[in-house]
Amino acid sequence: MASTIRTYLELAKLRIVLLLCFTTVTAMIIAAEGIPSLGTLIATLIGGIFAASGSSAINQYIDRDMDARMSRTARRPIPSGRIAPINALLFGLSLVVWSVLVLGVFVNWLTAALALIGAVYYVVLYTMLLKRNTVINILIGGGAGAFPVLVGWAAVTGVLTYHAWFLFAIIFFWTPPHSWALALLVNSDYARANVPMMPVARGEQVTRVQILLYSIQLFLITLLPAPFKVLGLIYFIAAVVLGVGMIWMSIRLLQVADKAAARSMYKYSTAYLAFLFLAMILDRVM
């Protein structure tokens, strides 16, 4: 039983779910201008965990043939034979349904609708339509990972204002340089599976240039919440420091152009988002 539970938790990709929950809580704290009510916080997190975990399971069901061809994903529960594909699909669909019910009943129906739209965005738009067919898969598909901030904002306010879309834009434009850094590390896997990620479709050098350009764009976007009074000085300083670091890492990746630099860029971009959203929380509660 313990082994089965662990295998289903692998389908959920809990490390990614944790980061998504963190961005959700951040949006809730900013929207509430402090700590939101405990009941709303708990219900939103449960619903968010269900939505993200369910979407991940459905994604792995759809990508099971591709995952089997890539060394990075061959040990996932479905291609490794530890979970039957139909069981993974039913598990994912059940979690998404439970997410909508929990959020609709205990939070509000706008929040439930946004969680459902985010799941459909990820599964249908990104996984089924874009991922295997176009090099702009990540450019558009990155919006799926940005939906949790909309969920968190709507959970507190019941509406979506431009403040929430600033947070959405930050994650949306963070996704390409982060994902392309990973793609540089596993380029041969994507080529073997015929997935047109940027390094496969346009080459590694073009990918490094795009990472730099998107890092600069991301830096500029992260500065906007301060002049628009969404966040204050603590956040602004953190955004400048972290953004300069992101650009510097992108320049280094362009100059060095090896796997070690790509790995450093990937790790930095992961930490970048976590620290940026932590700065948002500190800015709001201090």
C-alpha cells in the first residue's frame, strides 16, 4: 500500500505542486493585504493541490508514449509499468473534479472556474495541441503555470483586477527561459521523442539568445508592480537584484555555452521565482 501511494504521488509531481501552491499563497497574501482567513486559505490550497496534481497525472497519461522514449522520463509511473494508463487517467480526472467542487463550495465559483480553465489550458492547449507540434509550445503553454496566482487572487477578492494579471505576467514570461535552460540539458531526449523544443527546432545558440532576451523582458516586467502600487520598496529591491542575477546568468550561458552553464541557469531560475515571490510576501506583511 505504501509503495502504491508513493507511485501515485509521483504522478502528482509534488515538488512542482509545492511551487504552484507557494505562488497561490503569495497572491492571496497580496490580495488580502496580509494573512487571509484560515478557512479560505486551507480550502484554496486543497483545491489547488487537487487541480495541479490531477493535471499532472492526465498530462503523463497523454505523454506516456513520449515519456517512454526519453531517459529523463522513462522511469515515470506509467512508462515504467507501475501504474496502468487508465488508472492514471481516472486518478487525474477525479482530482480535477474534486478541485472544482472544493473550490466552488468552500471558496467561490470564480476560483473553481479558474482552476478548471488552468487544468484545461495545460492538458488540452499545451500538452495535446502545442507541445508536439510547434516551437512556441512553451511560449503559450507557460500560461498554465501562471493560473494559480489568478486562483489565489480570486479566492480572496472574488474578482480579477489588473494586480493579479501583473503576477500572471511574471510567471508567464519566467517560464520560457526556465524551460529552455532545462531543454538545453535534455536536448537529445527531446530530439529522440520528436518534440520541437527550442534547442531541437532552432538550435542551441538561438535558444541561448532567446533565454537572454526573455530574461531582460522578465526583468522589466517584474519592476512594474512597484510603480503601479501593487507592491513596495522591499519587493522592488529584490526584483532588481534577482533580475540582474537572471540577466547575468543568461549572459554567462551565452558566453560559456556548455551543459554546466545551462544547469546553473536552470537552478538559478528555479530559485529566482521562489525568492521573488518570497519578497512579495515580505513586502506585504512587513
